[in-house]
Amino acid sequence: MVLLSIVGARPQFVKAAAVHRALAMKGSKHSILHTGQHYDDAMSRVFFEELGIPRPAIDLGVGSGSHGRQTARMTEGIEAALLEHKPDALILYGDTNSTLAGAIAAAKLHIPVAHVEAGLRSFNKAMPEEGNRIICDHCSTWLFCPTETAMRNLAREGIGTHDGTATADHPKAVLTGDVMMDISLHYAAAALERSTILEQTGVRANGFLLATVHRDFNTDDEVRLKAIFSALELCGQAHGLPIVVPVHPRTRASLERCGLRPNDKVLRLIPPVGYPDTIMRERSARPILTDSGGVQKEAYFFRKPCVVLRPETEWVELVDAGQARLADADNATILASAEEFLRNGTPVRDGLYGDGHAADRIADELS
């Protein structure tokens, strides 16, 4: 099969790296289209270089914009690329606008879609990502699920397993495990050897907390943004620990717009970094506070407790296992959750996201 992957954001680069490596082992012809949703070098080009992903065959250079404008430009560009390159199937990842645009374009042209990270549900349709993942799932021929929960979600929506040929009208759900686990484990050793991010940031292993804030419902809401950063400062002060905050461009713009000047004695605001540095940061932190779905899982891979700065999560297994706590943007809950994890650590429950061979199972299905 001739396969084309659509990527546009950091988590998709990571997932595509695992899938590309597995497909290459099978001898499949696989190329990449980059929508340009993440266009900053620190959030885009550097990931391709560090993860060993081939340069995108197509780069749409769409950049930022409103959801409607961005998705429309992506859909138009992807449609043109599909008409020119005529892949046998399109591989989509996760739940971004790039995913949605790829699903729409492929469905209109009757090109089969393989959705990596299918079946996730937060049950909050106010999240743009929830609509994206639902639409993509229902446009897909192959639905590659990271967890049993995802499989059950799809079964409730009429999509299950079967032994016949997968088609758009008769889609197939497959439990593969999580491709982010594959790549995180693969690069963990390299991170230890290559990364100097701790020295650059002036922190030591297990001597800091890590926080990431980038979801638009946090960054675009001044009340939520102020509550979260206030809680981070109070948490760092209460425990005498610095909190490292890699700042997404959207977050930096929002902080400036709101006139927020975080206390730099407590909060170490740093630019986005590459993948080995990301891994090194996560495995060296104490509790991690985040609104990112990918970071929630990476925290689990490295046995770190996670305070989720959202009212719900699609990764419900982490909450059920006690690895994560939902704190939303509530000051008191954020502080109490971090305090609990700092005092008692986190329970260890293995096997939530497979065995590190998810991409191999995907390649087997598509080859």
C-alpha cells in the first residue's frame, strides 16, 4: 500500500515517528504531509530531526488562525495533495484540526482512513478536540485504539471488531496499545545521554515540578489562566520547589495580553524544547501539572503523578488508577492534588497502554 500520514502538531510528530519506523520495517511506502498547524521551529522542524522522521513530502504552511479558517485551508490543501498523490490510505493521528481536515478531505474523495488513537471520548463537546475525534472516527475504515476503554466507546457507537475486510461502511476497530508509549520508551535512553535541559534550566532531577498550559479554554479565558498561574506560584512557594513551565506561543501571548507577570523566582518560564529535552524534563520532574493529553500519558510512562488542569480527561484510566487527579482551574484543588502527590507519590499500575509494540500492530494491519 501507498500510505500518507497527515501531521500538524507536536504529539502527531511523535506518533508518526513510531508508525513510520514500523511501516519501514514492513517495506511499506509511506510519506508525510505537514499542515503547518505548528510552525514554530521548536515545535515542528526540530521534532522531525530528532525523531528521525523523513522531511514532509508536502508542507501546506497553514499556520495559525480561527478554527474554521484553519480547518478550511487545511482541507483544501489536503484535498489537492490527495488528488495528486493518490495514496491507498490516509493515516490520521489524534484529534487536532489537522486530523479533522484530513478526515473530511479523505471522506469526500473516498480514500480509506486509518485513525491512530481512535475511540477516545472526554464526553465534553465544548472541547474542539472532542468533535474532531468523533468525526474522524466515523469517517474511518481502520480505528486503532490505545485502550480497552476506547474499544468500548466505539462499540457503543456501533463500531467493533470483525474478521472481514475493513471498509468505510464496515469499519474495523483494533486494540493496538498506545504508539506514544512505543516512542517514549525508545527515546528515554537517548534523552539521558543527549539532553542538558536540567542544567540549562538550573534545576536538579526530582527537585522541581513541571507544568504545561496550552489548551485554548485555559489560555483564552483570563479568569482560568490567572487561577492556574496563581495556583502554580502558590504551590511552588508552599513546597520550596521551582516549577518549570515550557511556554506554548499561545500561552505566552495570553499572559502578555492579560498583563500576567509570573514570579520568576518560583516559575521558570522556558521556550518550547525538542523531544529528548521533553522526555528528560518529564522523567526528572516530581508531580506534573498539565492540560495536555499527551503529557498526561507521558507522565504515566515515567511513573510520575499528574494533576490535570481540566474538568475531565479522555484518558480516564489514569484517574481510575490514581495516577492522575482532575483539578480543573480550581486553585484549592490544584494545590491539594499536588500536595497529596508530593506527600504520598503515585500508585503504580502497569499495562494501561500496551506493551510498547502498538505501531507494529498498526503496520501489520496496513501492510
